Amino acid sequence: MNRAVFLDRDGTLIEEAGYLDRLERMVFFPYTVDAVRALNRAGFTVVVVTNQAGIARGIVREAFVAEAHDAISAKLVAGGARIDAYYYCPHYRTGVVERYVRGCDCRKPGPGMLRQAAADLDLDLARSFVVGDRAHDVGAAHAVGARGILLRTGLGRGEEAALAPDVTPAAVLDTLADAAAWILDQP
Ligand SMILES: [Mg+2]
Ligand SMILES: [Zn+2]
């Protein structure tokens, strides 16, 4: 079985942009490529897991999500790094795009995307990590017995200040670069 690092997208891999709906608004952090490459080289399967409620809310076109992920992969590949798979949750309880208006178990902190990835990619979730800028990223990690790392990029500083007592990250770190170094340092 493989170990994975699950990466949130917005605020973690790229700058938080509200509902990202155009490639021109996509901004990489300066260390994103290096951090992902370091995880690749250490043998981790690197998987993006992103809540995209903007789809159910009619703000983000679903086709754009694929475009955005292709653009992320192109940038990474140019730097010798790789995302092994992308999963997104298009659902939202109070959306407007009827086929996506519902509760689901894939919207983080639900475990659905992580479990699907584990089935698809033969992942050992108990030996995996989830990195993100929101409490729900840490919650998703807990839901599957993985370790959750909260970052202070994106919305992370506000999330850190308001963490519920039952949300206990394994680490709270400044950036994805720090998270990659922290993960590589674990026994
Ligand atoms: Mg995020
Ligand atoms: Zn969902």
C-alpha cells in the first residue's frame, strides 16, 4: 500500500481566490513546485482533494475545474513535480444547480474523497497526511485516521484562531513548504 499526502487546493497549493473561476486568477505560491516535488521524490502519492461548492452554487463551471487542474499539473510537470490524482466535491446543500444540491460524504470534513482515493490508488490512510488551510481539512484527516496539518496560508490564520476543541492538527505550520519538510521528517 502507498502512503499519500492529500493537498487541499485553494489556499494551500495555490492562493485562495474566493471562488476561482478563471485561470488568470490562479496564483501559485513560490514554493509549491518544490514542495510537491519533494513529496514525490520521497515516494508519497500526492492527491489534491478540493471542495468546489461553487459548482453547485452556479459560480464555477464544472469544466473549469478540469481546466484549472490541467493548468496546475502543467506548471508542476514543468518543474519536475506531479499530482497523482485530483478529486473534487461539487455539492452544496443550498446550491442552485439541481443535480449537485445535496448533502454528501465527499465534502470535507467528510471522508468521501479520501476513501475514494484510497480505493483507487491503494493508499494506507493511517499512514497518510492531509494538508490544508481550513479546519475541515484537519477534520477530513481525522475522519479516516490520517494526520492533519493546518497551514497559515489562505484562510488558515483565521481558522487557527477559531479552532474547535475537537479539531486537533498534528501540526500548524506557515506554508506548504514547511508541511513538506515536516512530513519528510516524520519517522
Ligand atoms: Mg483551502
Ligand atoms: Zn460532495
